[in-house]
Amino acid sequence: MPDPDVIVVGAGAGGLAAAWRLTTQGARVVLLEGGRAYTPSKDYPQSADHYERLAFPYDPEFDRAGRPRYGYGEAQVLPAALDAYRSHDAAHGRLVPGRARRYAQYSHVRGVGGTTLHFQGESHRYHPDALRMRSALGVGVDWPLGFAELERYYDVAEAQLGVAAPASIPERPRSAQPLPAHTLGYASQVLAPAFRSVGTTLVPNSLAVLSVPRAGRPACNYCNSCTQGCPLGDKGSADVAFLPAALATGRLEVRANAQVLLIERGPQGRASGVIYVDAKGAEQVARAEVVLLACGAIETPRLLLNSGGLANGSGQVGRHLTETLLWTSVGLLEERVDAHRGLPIDGSAWTFAIPERRPEGYVGGFRLATSHGMAGLRGPAFYAEFLAPGFGLEHQRRVAEIVGRGVAVSAIGEWLPNSGTYVDLDPSRKDVFGRPVARIHSRLEANELTCLKHMADTVRAILAAAKAEIVSEVTTLDQFMATHVLGTCRLGEDPATSVADPDGFSHEVPNLGFADGSAVPSSGSGDSPSLTISALAIRTADKALARAARGPR
Ligand SMILES: Cc1cc2nc3c(=O)[nH]c(=O)nc-3n(C[C@H](O)[C@H](O)[C@H](O)COP(=O)(O)OP(=O)(O)OC[C@H]3O[C@@H](n4cnc5c(N)ncnc54)[C@H](O)[C@@H]3O)c2cc1C
Ligand code: SF4
């Protein structure tokens, strides 16, 4: 293949969406992905007897030489006043001893499909006010584009993903009609009145999971395995939703197991291409007119910093990392509801998911969800390992008594950017290629601590209304376990406070664009971010095409 028009680095929610848009609009693309290509029927068939014990077949924490892929900053010391809000379960007691917050893990997937290979398909539109946090509420940052423009790209991304959702959610206005919503599972139906008791309404979640067959993909069979890997192809992971159509154009070449080490600088401050290690371990160069980075919000800044601080003239690369706050309580109902039947996160309640200045003393918002499968309630092993203390006959008796009675309710909340939450290079750790790994720093400010408390109190009130006995609670209060990472090369008008211009291209390197979570300036108020990441990546692809039509700057 002659030099492509565009190199995309990273094949996740953003990278594959951008590659799809570019190739279907006529551009030639080489996509370099550091992880492997998976075969669902072989790699995660979900048919083993011990399906419940099988995680997605990857290990993101270590590289192939067994070295940690990430370093972590200082652990935050938590106030004693929040001791009643720490992670615990019936089998182990408190999960994080002492007062310091623990860096548990940065959860993601390396591979063709990226982290969407084990996402749960949640597909959420941000509230319009989430794009103007600074002007509306005096915190965070305003996006350099308006909601109407983002919405057009939500429509494009949703159509390709196949999103099943309620036709109308007042707190999340939408223009395009979705696919029919999935029905709430039985356990969630039982919980619905308890949601009403805290002033909200449980509705089916908005999911990139087909409720009807579509475009050669079947409808969901409700096997509850989304985070372990969907064997059917009804879940709109990026490899299913974007890749086949992009390959069908004949203009996309995917190189898996191709780890990009450096961005190569060309004349006039431009990027000329990238240097990568191919599947056989040989160093290669790939060149193109445009380079789009889509390695995710941790690895994209790392790549720039490892490329001599490219695009970092104002020191913004890696700053403004946001996560989302998480609180999950598991309770035992008086009767058996078998919550393993159905989707892992089947319901959402949006009343508190509007960015606002709350009477509880924080700015932000959070979404509530029925999250039985996400919490681990997929079969008896989870009850035995986490929800029943002790061992021997007494343990067996307790497991038999409680199995099938568990339900989980989560709250997912906004995380405003702060100066203590960011990514830099670890001075003491290198990867298998001799490059410094990313070091993640995470700090909860008073605003987030107050929000987490409100989230926890609301979830506990719901379970109390359902007469559930709480047996496990897990929270980002005392554990960093980020699944939603955003903002480290955020879009903005001002080069002093952002890395990317309003089009999604570096302020400093005009042919270097961003097509992943790193570009997203805010975390929404309880939304899962992949729809927003894909929508923005498609927009950046459109901007690249428009720039190419105008000629190089
Ligand atoms: C358990 C779990 C459940 C989740 N559930 C949801 C959900 O239901 N809904 C939702 O919206 N979000 C969910 N998320 C989050 C969502 O999956 C991510 O936000 C999203 O996939 C991020 O997209 P991205 O394009 O930024 O990065 P990714 O999807 O992570 O893709 C980045 C890709 O770049 C590759 N890469 C990195 N560095 C290099 C390099 N140097 N060279 C080559 N390749 C490289 C990586 O291997 C990876 O494949 C979940 C996440 C987890 C962990
Ligand atoms: S529940 Fe549906 S989307 Fe999830 S893994 Fe099973 S078939 Fe796939």
C-alpha cells in the first residue's frame, strides 16, 4: 500500500469510529493497534461451565515481559469523617485498610475494539449543560462547540452502533429515534418502586446492544456477559459497529500488535508519521499527511510526552484527567429474584443527572443504575466469594440461603478536573520497549467527596426502601479503578488551557489530531462516555477531510 492519507493510532471507541468515517468518505487509512485482534467465538464464547469465573482474556496491568504497564502517584489520605463510606463486603470486611486511597487498577483493553470489547454497551448523550460548565456553573471548562453540533454526531454514531433506548428521557433530550428499548429484567422491576421512593424513575438503560436484529447482527440473548466479551455481535463494540463497514471500503488496513513508540516530526512543525514495533518485533516507520491519536486518555498523552513533549508547549498534555465517581451497593432482598438474568446494567434513573449546584453542597450530578451483572451477580461463585463470610458447612449453608437474592444499585457521578488528577511519565518504570510508562495521579477534591456521599446516601435509601440487607459496597472513594478516563488532551479555544483546537487538532502541530477520550473536556453528569468519544472522533475525521480538501496549512 502506498502511504495512506491518514494514520490512526489505536483501535478503540474513538480510533475505529474515525477510521470508519474517513474510509467511508474516501480516505485511505492505516490503523496501528498495539493489542491483538480477538476472535469472539474462540476467545470469549461464554459457553464454559465456569463462565462466571472467566474474565475478558487480557491482562492490562502487565506487559508481555510481566512489567507493570502503569505507575501511580501519591495515594490520597481520606478524612475519618468518611469512614462510613468505605468499600467493604461480607466475606472480607473493609477492602482497603488504613486511611490512604488505593490505586486498584486502570481498567481498559488493548486490542482491536479497544476498551469497548468489555464495555457494557451503555450509550449516553451528555446533558446540553455539560458542555458549558464554566459559563453555567463557574466550574470546569466550556467546550468549544455547542450541543446542536455534538447532537448531529451523536445521531451518526448511534445509527452505526445500533442504540436501543427509551424514545424520550426528559433529562437527555434527543432528536433521532433509537431502536426499541430493552425491557427491565425481573430484579430491576422489583426494585422500581424503591427508586420512586427517592423521587426518581427507573427506566431501561440506553445501550448499544441490539434489541432487534439489524445489519446482519442478531438481537441480544441476555446472557449477561457484556464485560466478559460479547460472543454474538449484538453489542456495538467498535470492532463490530465500525470495523466491518470500514474494511468493506477496501481503504482500511489494520495492523494489530503494532505498538507505536514515537511520533515523527517533519518540516514546518508538522508530524510526518510514526515509528512503531510490528508484530514480529521489528521497528517500522509509517507516514501520512495526517496522524490521528486514539490511544485513550492515558496512553495518548504518554505517547506525546515520549515523543519529546510534542504538542506540549503550554504544558497541558496529560493535565485535566477526569474519571467518573462510582458507588455500588449490593443488597439481599427477602425473596429470590435471580438478577443474573438479563443485561448487566439494565436500568437507569436520570433525575439527579443534570449538572447543577446542589443543595447538598457540590456542583455536578449523578445517574443511578441497576447494575446487578456489573457488580458481579452473575452466578453462585460471586455469592460464595464475596457475600458469605467464613468457610465449611456454615459457609455453604449461608450461600444456599442467599443465592439469587442479590441486587445491585450504582450511582455514577461527575468528576470535575483538578490540578491533582493528571498523567505524566513515570521516572522509574519503563515498558518492554524501554519507554517510560504513564504515571496516573488521582485526587478527589471536596466537591467530589461531597457528591460521593450524596450518591451513597441515595443508593442506600433505595435499598432500604426495598428492604434489602446491604452486604457489599464498592466505591471510587477509597479505590482508583477508573474505567472512564477523559480530558488529558482536551479541546479548547485557548492553547494555554487546552491541547487540541476546536476542530480536534493540536494547537501546535497542525496535522496531528485527537480521536479518543483524551479530547473530551468534561465527564458528563453520570454518563458513560464512549458514545461521546465516538461522536467527537467522527467529527474530528470530518474536520480532517475538510482540511485535506482545502490543502495543507
Ligand atoms: C469494564 C468497563 C466497562 C465499561 N462500560 C462502558 C459502557 O457501558 N459505556 C461506555 O460508554 N463506556 C464504558 N466503558 C468505558 C469505555 O469503554 C471507554 O471510555 C472507551 O472505550 C474509551 O475509548 P478510547 O477510544 O478513548 O480508548 P480505548 O477504547 O481504550 O482504545 C485505545 C486503544 O489504543 C491502543 N493503544 C494504546 N496505546 C497505543 C500505542 N502506543 N500504539 C498502538 N495502539 C495503542 C490500545 O491498545 C487500545 O486498543 C467501560 C470501561 C470498562 C473498563
Ligand atoms: S447480554 Fe447481549 S450484548 Fe451482552 S454479551 Fe450477552 S448477547 Fe452480548
